[in-house]
Amino acid sequence: MPKKAVILVSGGLDSTTVVAMAKSQGYDCYTLSFDYGQRHRSELVAAQKISELMTVHAHKVVKLDLGSIGGSALTDSSIEIPESETTGIPVTYVPARNTVFLSIALGWAEVLGANDIFLGVNAVDYSGYPDCRPEFIKAFETMANLATKAAVEGQKLTIHAPLISMTKGQIVQSGMALGVDYSTTVSCYQADLEGQACGKCESCRLRRQGFEQAGINDPTRYQKNA
């Protein structure tokens, strides 16, 4: 019987690469996205399109309202998205986002009988988010194997973060080798309704650097004033 994996998919470069990696390892892929009140909603359209193009077994969108607690420029329109480099944990950090997302992925994995969850967090070229660190992934996996009926009955769950120690350039190279079409992905924190990137936010800067590092032409669709 094929092994199943739940994969967190945002519609961006990293998570799309992770889907390709999981497929190359023989997993039946079930992609999971979240409509959590984010300002950059075109990423949901990208996640749907990517899941279709990569012929996953199922794609699910779970609706949450993280905007109701605020605290992030990604969910609160009164907080400006920074367009220059910042120090410390940036205002684009969404409080407890990966903890919430992984918890729901864990529930779906248990329902599906999947023993593997994949996500595209990165601890090298990242924005300083605390829930993108190896320590967090390890701690969540430990918790997951204490929290579920499946684990108690011997079905150990593994959290995979294959990009955790890769540079953005290495991620792009890996995805290209697996046939990923990055022109369909949306990484920008303030992409327009058509998914065109601003070219100015930190996510755009990291993405552009990744293509430069990889020596590959940037296929990103930018807004006219980018």
C-alpha cells in the first residue's frame, strides 16, 4: 500500500518544492492550505493550482480566523508590511501559526492513516521566525507522538522539514531538478489579486536572491511598479 503524507502548502516556492520532494519519494500526497485571514489571499489560488498541476490525491483548505487575534502585518491591514531589512523577529511573524497549522495537519494525518507530515520551513534563508527552527520541529514531533490515538497504537508520526538547512538557492536548484514550475508560485506578502509580486517585501527579496544564487532566471510575475 502506498505511503501517505500530509503536506502544508502555502502556494509559495518552498512548500511547492516540498510537494515535489515528497512525490519523488513515492508518497501519496494530500496537500493542506489555510484561509487564515491573510492579506495575500492570492496564495490560496496558487496553492490550489499547484495541487492540481502536481496531481496530488486531495487538496483541502481549512478556514481559520487568525486575524481576530491580530499581532501580524500579514493579518492586520493597519500594520505595514516592511519593505526594508529589519532586525529581530519581524512584524510579518504570525503568532503561533505553524503550531496551529501543524496541529490541524496532525488531525488530518490521523484520519487518513498517514504517518508523515511535510512542511517547507527553513532555518537558513528565513526571516527569524521562531517556529521555523529545528528545535520547534523536533518538539512538535515529540508532542504529536504523545497526543494521538495512532501513535499510542504504534503508528509513529514523523514531521519532515527537508528544506530546514538549505539556502534559498539550493531549494530552487532542487525544485528545478524535480521539474517544479516556479512561475505558478506566489511568495509575496502583498501580492495583488492576480498573484503578482511587489518585489519589495522580505519574502520577495529572499526569493529573488534564491534564483540569483541558483543561476536561474527569475520567473516571478512582478507588479509594474516593482
